[in-house]
Amino acid sequence: MHFNQRMVTKEGGTEENQLDLNLLHKYTIEKINYIKSKPILKDVEVYHLIWDFFKEFLSTDNQFTHEELIEAISQTFIEKELYEQLVTLIRKIGKIEYTGVSFSREDLLRMLDDFQGIIKVLLYEFSLNQEAKKSKSFSIKSFFTRKANKNVAEVKFLKLRFELLNEVNEIKSLIFRHQKNEAVEKYLNLRERYSNLVSLDLKKEIYSHLVQIYNLLNQN
């Protein structure tokens, strides 16, 4: 399945347009949920899921190593925290191909949770730039080479959102590892940060996670 659209130019021809971000995101989340629901979770399924996403995102059918992927990402203008999260995940999943390391089901589920959080921020940030660049010259390549300044408010919002989602994943991991005291402490800190949020959309998103965490804590 490919997620690039084509559009009609003013001259009447067609050209490759932007990625259909919503479709790519929806399709990837469906694959994540399907894999997570399986009673037996295989390393190779997680590996191909992540690699297939980046092949679609980069609009390429070429095979690439995890180091080549990291090099491509290093040329982007994504925030440092997101970049570091991506590098950590890519190097971890790359071990499946190059070292034969076998991950537990819990490790693989954690990878999928991390990946899900990462692509939400990545695709959202990319969508902002697609909206800002409606000309026919805008493409994936321009996203990976563009040096223009980004809106400061948007950067701050993305950074805060990523930090909060990362905290959510950390708390869930602590609960899963039965480290309830640490999970409760982080949960209370997250709840305090939630109370100070200004964005209603972000408050709604984080609130749903807080409810889920609260229920998980009361189940253990």
C-alpha cells in the first residue's frame, strides 16, 4: 500500500503531492493494534512494521540499514528529544536483524508503544510543514533538507506533548513491571502537569491517559 497522492497542476499535468498523513497514521496504528493483540508476538513482525512505515514515509522501495535510516533522520529539523527517541528505537529494533537478539513480549510491546507515540508527533510536525508549503515544490525531500525557522509556539507545543506522552509510556512500563510506588509518584506528577495545561485538546488527550493509568493502578 502506498500513501502518496497525485494532484493536477495548473498546467493540467499531474505530479506527486504530499503524503496522505492521516491514512498512513491510521494504517500504521491498525497494524500496531493487530500485532499487539496476537497471543504470540514475533520480533520480525515488529521489525517489518517499523521499517515499512519509514519506507512509506520516505517514499522509497529501497532497502536501508538502521544506520542509514538514522543518518537520514539526522538531516531533519525535528526536535532533539524526538530524534533521540527515534535513534534509540531504531538501534534497538536493528539488533533483531544484525545480532539475532531475541526480545521478550514485554519488550516488544514497549517498543510498539514507544513507536506509536513517536509517529504521532513526527507526522503531526510534518503535517504542519505540509500546510505551510502548499507549492508543488514541497515534498519529503524538502522536509529532510529545509532550514527555515519554525513557529516557536508550535515547537513548544510539540515538545510539551511529546514529553507528556513519554511520561505516560514510562508510567505504564513501571506498572507493567510491578513498580507501583514509582508509577504512583510519576502519575501524581503527570496529573499536576495536566492541571496546568492551557491547550484544551492536549488536556483532553492527556486526561484519557490519566484515566487509563488510574484504572491500571487500581488493578494491580
